[in-house]
Amino acid sequence: MKRLILISLSALGLAACQSDKPVTQGQTPSFYVSMAKAGAEVDAAMARDMISAYRGNNGLRPLTLDPDLQAAAQAEADAMASADRPSSADAFKARLASGGFAQPAANLSAGYHTLAEAFSGWRESQPHNRVLLDARATRIGIATAYAPNSKYKVYWALAVAADRR
């Protein structure tokens, strides 16, 4: 457990150093900003850096943000928020594959209010952790959608894939 906490803190620290958005004194780091409000957008670069650092701690290569995966993740998060329920990861992966993505994997979830919460929850769930540590993955897209009247409030879509065919 101590090792997992140290790895997590290392990943968060490394990600904070690598983010494209500098943190000024008194500003909340983007991985702690609540997505449970209108207009909130997950810091995709921070997510990429956190997940890539975690992958690096496990001997895997970093991921690259992919605009098409990003758009697909946003569309899926929006659809889940509209339906007020998580979607099928298998159905989402099938749509990604039919869209030309090689070996796609996905984490679809709801209820996490911050990137830090989502990242922690995914690491602690064996099926979700497999997606984070998919050795075939080279690309990432991540998005959230806010549903103010939902019990979950925030829907998350994370997609990873290998290079396009």
C-alpha cells in the first residue's frame, strides 16, 4: 500500500511539473479542480501526464493526446450525461475500432468530481487499471460532461488506442 501511495504521489508530482498550464501560488492544481460545474473541462494534458507517469513507473511508454480520440471521448461523455447513465465500454470500443483506431480500450465512469479522484479510482479497479496500463496503447483522449440533475454529476470517458491502422 505504501508503494502504491508513493507511486501515486510521484505520478501527481511529475504530472504537475509537466503540465502545459503552470500553477501559480494560491491556484488549485488542475487535477484537484472539480468538474461538477457548468463549463468545467478536464485538463487533458495533465491527465496524459499523470497516466504517462504511472505507465512509466510500470515500464510502459507515455501516451500522446490524440484529437480524434479526444473528440470521441467528449461525445461519449456527453452521451452518458444526456442519458444519465454510464455507457457500455464494449460498445464504445467497437465504435472506436470502426472509426479506425487500432486496439482501443476505454474507461467509462461517473461520480468522480476531480481528475485525481478518477485516476485513483481507475488505478484501484482491476478492469480500469488494465486500460491505464495497456501496453499496446500509444494515444489517449479524455473528457468529462457535467449533468447537474444527475446523482453522479460528472461523467468520464477515457479512451486509449494504438497507432491508427
